[in-house]
Amino acid sequence: MSNDTNYELTTEKDLQEVPAPDLPYRPPLPKTYRPKIGLIGCGGITTHHLDAYKQDGLDVIALCDLNEEVVKERQKNYYPEAKFYRDYNDLLANQEIDVVDIALHPGPRAAAIEAALNSGKHVLSQKPFVLDLDVAANLVDLADEKGLKLAVNQNGL
């Protein structure tokens, strides 16, 4: 194919930059409801979660990870007053927490989601939600049965 073939409808000089529209695609924050959040798993992706929570003025009151050093780092950098746990069952026993953000690896994630729902907490799960569709269906049914919200974080940067 030769370089002089032009299959475009316009030439480069005819193109002009058009700014992207400012669309209200983000859901609005509730005016009065400010849930207390617990974060289970404090790996690398959670810096983005915690940045967003800070930006929106949300209250993370508990952090949990097997690696105490990383929990303390997240605590120091984001929510110094947050309690920290090494066992997510201890975090789930905290009655102040309304919502848990579960950012564990896919293998142990389903068990943590089930435990969170059984403890009466709303759940935000990191993606992928689960590794088995039957497990997914059971968790969705459990959330419905308990009257709880179960969401999957499908955002990307």
C-alpha cells in the first residue's frame, strides 16, 4: 500500500480538537448517610481506594491485612485514627462498621465476602468478584436475603 493513499474522510488540516463534554457520570454522594468503612486487604490497589475515600470525605475507621507493616503504613498515610486488625473476622465484629471494602486476592475473597454479609455489612468487592459463577450466585442471593448491598469495583484509571 502506498503512502499517498488517503482513506480518511478529512485531511489532518481539516480536523479540529473538540473538548470532551463534562458529563455527570459519577453517582452523587448521599446528603446525610456517611457509612463507617472497614478496608480488608491493604495491598497496592488500596492506595487508590483510600485516595478516593479521602477525596470524598468518607470515614475509614478500620484497616486489616496480615502484613501489619502495610496496615500501619496505610493508617499513617490516610486514616491515623483507624483501628487496625490482622484478622478480618475481628474487623467484622466491629459494630461501628457499616461497609467493608474487600480488596483481597481472588482466592480468599469469596469467604471474606460471605463472612461480611453474615455479619450484616454492606460489601464493595475488588474485581474479579469471584472465580466461580455458582459462588457468585450464592453470594448475591445471600446479600438479597440479608437486605444488604453487594457491589463490585469495576473502575479503572
